[in-house]
Amino acid sequence: MMKTQKTFLTFVIIVLFAMLLFPSTASAALPEVGSAGAEEILIKFRPDVNPSEMAQIHRQQGGRVRETIPSIGVQVVTIPSGQASEKIKGYSASSKVLYAEANYLATAIYTPDDAYFDKQWGLNKVQAPQAWDVTKGSSGINIAILDTGVDLDHPDLADKIVYNINFTTSATSDDLYGHGTHVAGIAAADTNNSVGVAGLGYSASIVNVKVLGDDGKGYYSWIAKGIIWAADYGASVINLSLGGSSASLTLEDAINYAWNKGTVVVAAAGNNGNSTPFYPAYYSNSIAVAATGASDNLASWSNRGEWVDVAAPGVSIYSTLKDSGYGYKSGTSMATPHTAGLAALVFTVVTDSNGNGLLNDEVRSRIEGNCDDIGLSGIGWGRINAFKAVSGLPSAPGSITGRVTDAANETPIAGATVSDGVRSTPTDSYGWYAITNVPPGTYTVTASAAGYNSSSKLVAVTDGQTSTASFALTSLEPATKPMWVASIVFRVTGRNLRLDIKVASGSGAVAGAQVQVKLVRDGSQSWTLSGTTDSSGMVSLTVPKAPAGNYVATVTGLTATGYDWDNAQGVTSASYTIGGGGGKAGK
């Protein structure tokens, strides 16, 4: 919004207050976790196989039946230690065996003892307890909460805060508005401490970065400074439960800065109920988060669209409140810290698969590539699933393919180079390329060709899948542009002769051009005139008290920064007769 005298853009806190009670969802089924029992596999033979045939197969494979589960006909078979995979293949190769599989170990689903955990339906919805069986994160992973501050004395947050910094005009980094405290609790409240609520990030630490004032608003510059500071501090995750409808190159630069430092940036998609871009969530290097309800429906007020990456619980979310309280709030502001908390967990289970020295691309790929497809329209990947994200199976390489063309005429560009930052390949005669054997992750793919401006796109590669990225390259601007004299007009004013000269280029008038003209009268008397064009590309040169006669003006010099004189265009000379009337221009 534009203010009088002092112009600034403000962020509008995206909070929908809704004091509604939601029941917790039922626990999900037990996952298969851990490794197979040390020396046991499970075998089921086809119904027509007799006991002697079963015994023969067991002798061939070195298996011994320990017990049978009679109702389903499955045998628990002991095999030599360390040979589970080999024996499963051996049994499975027999036409008499219906299936053979590992006797997996299971474990009880972890449930924290936080007093209000049963009110946090969102954590069960995204399978956070199952995720905590895999990892509880690390206090060395910092989530920077860029918001209205965090309640510094809250019993569920105080011990988790490792740093406070204030970029606003408020006198305190404490949360006097009440938004940042709720967000912080969702992401990383003190978990399993017998009181309050659990944070999805479990062990993650909180960095309190106050970028919104005590009225819930803040300058874009405050936000940008907070993002840069958090990235320099070493925050693994930045949570931006805020946004505005005005685009900003400053904000985009700050987001890109954080991403290039290895930080995952998570931002609220907005509560306008439409697909209009919301910033900074709209920018490609932030994960834009929409909000869902307990029935996995997209909230009617949540933004959606091709630019929205994931969804997370955001309706009637129970969390910490200022003044050491607890309560419900709704909004994409609440969905965002669910995703930020998950990112903190994922940081502890990924490795640098693409060799770029950073983990944020692997973290983002794990989150987006393991979402639940719940039929959400206008959401890129689906609703987050914490358990799937942290326990992702060994990944299979994917590929990136597409076409490179000339933006002006859509013709293919052969021999262009396309690179994902690690691997590169040329385009064929039809402009097509394929980068293969790409580990899952998020890559900046760049296409370049001689005579063209290069172009880059952010591309996510998931397990065994092919991602598409096509490029339309624009031609390089020449080092200098052509210019020429568009016209030479003689004018007699009193006893003076004036030449009005206009200099132009393909893009219009050329200002600041130095023009030099030789003026000859009747083939003998001459003058050398010079001047500089104004903003309209015009310069006027005057011969005072010019006598009657035939005058010929010839342009002998034309220079301007960034331009070359193309004397094949326009005019280079013109003539005029004083006393005889008329004149003409020539090449």
C-alpha cells in the first residue's frame, strides 16, 4: 500500500482466528520399520503343494520351519544367518511358492507425553509420531521463525530459543501480537516434556527473528534483512508465515541468497482463496504451503495454483499462545510451520546426493516427493507426510529432458549446452537433450548457446522419474546498437541559417549523440559545426548572418556511447539555397 510522505509496503499477517475444537484423528497403521529378523523369513506355498514338496524345497534352500500361522498358511522359516535376501530370491524362484518375504521387525509408534497432544490432529494426519520413530531431529538444526517475535517466557518455548534478534522498531523481540508464538510451537515446541504441545520438528532449536512489528505488520526491508541474517547465522530452515500481494525483487534476492547458503525457506501461500501470486511464497526458491483441514480438504480460504508446492494442516491448529497460553488458530500461517518442522527432521536423514555441498535441495526433494496425493486441485505435490519424508527408501536416479529453441522463431537450437550444475549434455539437431542418471534432488538447470542469453530453471527430480525443462533462448543484444541521422532540416531565421538534425536508432531517438557537420557555401566557403542531441534526439546548429548562396551540409562524424554510426541508413547530407528557394537531402 502507498502511504503519503513515506512510501512502504507492509506484510499482512495471514491469520484466521477460529476457536473451534477438532477431535484427533485415529492412529495410522503400524509401519514396517527396522530390518528383517536375524535368521527368519516368511514363506507361503501355493494351495496345491503337498508337504513332501514343501520339505524338498526347504532342504534345497537350507530352511527350517519353526512354526506355521495356520489361518493363512504362512510358515516362519529359519535360514542361515545373513542370507535373508538370497534365500528370499531362492524360494521366490520356485513355481510352488506363492510368496517369500522378510520377517520384518516392527516397533510401537512413539507418542509424546505432552498434555495437549491429543488436540494436535495435524501431527497424526501427517504421521509425525511414525516419523519420530525414525528420527527426532537434532538441537543442532535451527528453525528461524521470522514473525512477530516469540513469547520469551513460554514454558513450551523458552528452553528451545537459542537466539533473539529484532529488525523492527519495537522495543522488544518478545511477541506482543500473538502470531509468532503460535507458529513457533507448531514447528518446534518442547516435545515430550509432560506439558503443553508437541512440535513437529521435535528436537530442533528455535531462532527468534522479529521482522513484524507489534501491530503484525512490517517493511519488506525488515523481512529481507531477517532472511539474510538467518541464513548467515546458519539456520537450516526459515519459516515465513507472512506475505503480501506485491512482488519485490529485494525479497526475491533475499530468498535466493538463503537458498544458495543451503537454507530451506518455507512460506505461507496466503489466505485469499484464489490463485493470485502471494509473496514471498511465489518465488521458486521457497516452498509455498497451502492449508488443509482434518478431512484432508483444501481450506476454502487457502490460496492454490501451479505455484503452490505443498499443503499441510492449517485449520483449527492447537499450539502455543503468548502469555504462556495455548489455543487454536487457522491459516496458511499454521500450515507453514508444519512443513518447516518436517524440514528440520529431514535434514538429519539426508546426504548430499548430487555433490553440490548442500543438503537443502535433498531436503526439499524428500518433502515434495513423499507427499500424499489426496486429490487436491491446484497443489503441486500434495499434502506433506512426515513419515514418508524421513524414511524414504533408497532412491533411484531420474532424468531431466526437454528442448531448447530460439525464442524469436521457435526453431531448434542444435549444440546448445544444458547442465544441472553437475552433469551437462548438448542438444541434438532437433534441439532435444536428456541428462540421465540424476540423483533425486532439486537442481538449477541452465541452457546456454553461442549468440544467446542463457536461461535457468529450478527442476525437482524424484525417484526414477523423468522431469521436463524446456528453454526458449533470446538472442544476445549486440555490443553496440546502430544509429543514424534521420533528418537534416534547414531553417532561415532572420539573417541566420539553422540546421535541425535528428539522430535515431531502432529503439527510437538517441540522446547525447555528438554530431559533426561540414557546411560548404557555393563550393568554397565552409564551416565546421558540432553539437549534442537532446532527449528527443535533436540538435540545432546555427550559422549567423549567412549570406545568400547554395549550401551543402555533410555529416562527418556521429558518436554516442553504446552506438555505432550506420551511415547506410538515414541521410548523410542535405542542401539548401538562400535566395533561390528550396533544398534537398541526400545520402
